[in-house]
Amino acid sequence: MLKQFTGLMSPRMKGLKSIYQLIRKFGPVDKNQLVELSGYKQSTCARLIEELLQANLIYESGLGESSGGRRPSMYVIKPDTYYLIGVDIAGAFTRVILLDLNLTILEVAKLEMSDQYTPDDVLEFIYQKIEQMMRDHHVQTEKLLGIGVGSFGQLDRAKGIILSPERFMSDEWINVNITELLQRRFNTLVILDNGANLAALGEYRSKYWKKVDSLVYTMSGIGIRCGIVSEEKLVGGKVDLEGSFGHIIVDIHGRKCSCGSYGCLNVYCTLPYVQEELIRQLKRGKESIIRDMIINIEDIRLDHILDALDQNDPLCCSIIQDAAYFYGIGLSNLIYLVRPDVVIIGGALASHPIFYEMATKTAKQRVQYYPEFEVEFCTPSTGYNVVAVGAGCMILDYYVETNGEI
């Protein structure tokens, strides 16, 4: 029945979808609460609940508190009616996860990426892992609701095509119609979106949905990305501008960016530029425990930087705090424009405590002109799987939260 919650629907089907939406969001929830939330009559609500029970989409999870009389039955969605696959294609790893309808992760597989991996190599990994997960968890084809894919690079989301690679990927990642290839293999719904959008969606649905209406998810690692949820929905346009946050100007007389402008956030807060600054300082004779970790200065990697930060290496801490200061300026600009309830700071670099503390301190100082406006800062709650979780969530949202729109 869940797959019927799209397109033109009868009043009955619209009612079923509405009640399912409310149970998904607020469950455990009782009938009286559903009547209040939906605006339906008691009899109508009872009939819709019974039909959802018969369709095996919801179940009674127990009894609620009595307000006088019998204790009410509490309803939640049935998580194993269908299953979701989430895929995250990123610079460091490609991840494939199997989720139930509660967005509980049942299994994770990951492939460490390099510029040697072609689309065929990565797709073969994805094919094998999806088939293995479905086999091991006894997921029949008709119980797979769909496959969500999050990717970096320039995308044509409407057509499901990865248009061009980032600098750290094989040159063969050009015009890869990933949705068509996965649809052909698994005969199911496949949707593509950028990783930052899906990270925002995954965090919002997993933790914040019941509490706030808007959220911003920012990521800083190899690049800077941003996803926005407003009025409970992802914000996006016809053109994919996932990396646009990285091109906010924070110093008009600053360094030149690859885009041609000067002073973009990208040239202060990304891993490549932190590495570049660290190498420059080491070549000038500055001391750092990183010297003991490597033979060639040019071989500095993220894990070396994070290890040095954990040991409070003065040089690394200074460079990271400078980067985080500019990131905080960028965040404050974003906050003024979007006015979110929650700002999540993720990514391999930005979520480190030293970076995070300086970035949030700077952002808070710059928005204190409006003391009545309170924004919550935090790090991701779903860890490294956040994009893949959001990708799976996007499939469920397609049927339940939208009218079958991509």
C-alpha cells in the first residue's frame, strides 16, 4: 500500500497517507491525538487506523497513559514492512547501508576510494553489497522500497546523472547515469541528490523533526558543502549548488579561489588548504610533531593532522583555529540569511572539537546583535553514515512526505 501513496489519490487513500504521516512523525501516538492532529472525526480516524493495521503498515506498540477510563492503544509504524537502501559516494569512502522504515541501520558496507576506482568498479561494489544485504536479511525484491544515492560533484538530479568528478576522483566519472544503471539492475525506484542535502535530511528526520522546522547542515573536509531544511522540507533549486556555501566571500582582499574570486571560504577552511598552510609553515622551519609521523612533508594526510590536534600540537592547533575562525564568519552569514533553528557542523575537519569550538564561538559572537534569536549548534548524531541514512530517508519521503515528486 505504501507505494500507492503517490500521484492522484482517492479521498480514502489521502486519508490513509495523512494518518500514516502523523504516526511516522509522532509515534507512539494514540487515536485521540491523531484526531486532534489530523482534524478527522473519531469514526473516520478509527476506520483509517484499522485499515493501516490490516495493511501491516502500523501496529499497536502498547498502552498509553489514561486521562480517565481505559488506557489508549499507542500506534507506531511497522519498520519491517519495507526496506530502504542508502548509498553515499564520497571522496574517502563509498558506503552502502540497509535501513528499515524507522531509519535503523541494519548493515553497513564501505569501500575506501581512490582516483583509480572507475564508475564500473564502484557500481560493481554497490551491486554486490545490495544483493548480499538483501539475501542475508531475507529482503524480497517487492519489499525493497527503493535506493537513494548521495554523491558529490556536479549533478543533474532530475535525470539522475553525475555530471563531473571532483579532483580526487577518476576522470571517468563524467555523465554517469547512476539512477538508470541501478534501476536496470534492481527494478526499483532510484533517486539521486547531493550529499549535503541528504546529510541535512537524515539528521532532521532522525533527531529534530518533532522539535524544529528548520536546520542547516554544513560540512568541511576536502570541500565545503551545505544542505538546508526549511519548513520540514529540503531547500533546493533546479540547478545543483551544493558547493555554493564554500564560495561565500569572507575576505575581499584574500587568497584567490579556484572559481576566480578572492577570499572564498573554500581557501581558508578546507583540508587541501589546511594541508597547504601546514606544509608551508613546516618548510619555513616551524616545529610540529607531524615531522615524526612522516618522511616527506608533502605526504601530510588528514589522519596526521587529526592525530596532531588530539595531542594539542601548537602549530596544527593554530592553523586549525585560524581556519575555524573564517568558517565561523561564513556560518554567521548563513545564519543571517536562513535563520535556522539548528546548525550542524559536520565533515572530517570541521567536527573536530578544536575546529568546532572556534567556529561556533565566532558565529555566536557575530549574531549576538539579535539576542532574541537563538540557534542551536551541534555535531552530527548519525556519524559517518549520515549521507547514506539521508539517501534512504529520501526514498521513504518520496512516498510519504511528497506526492511522488523528485
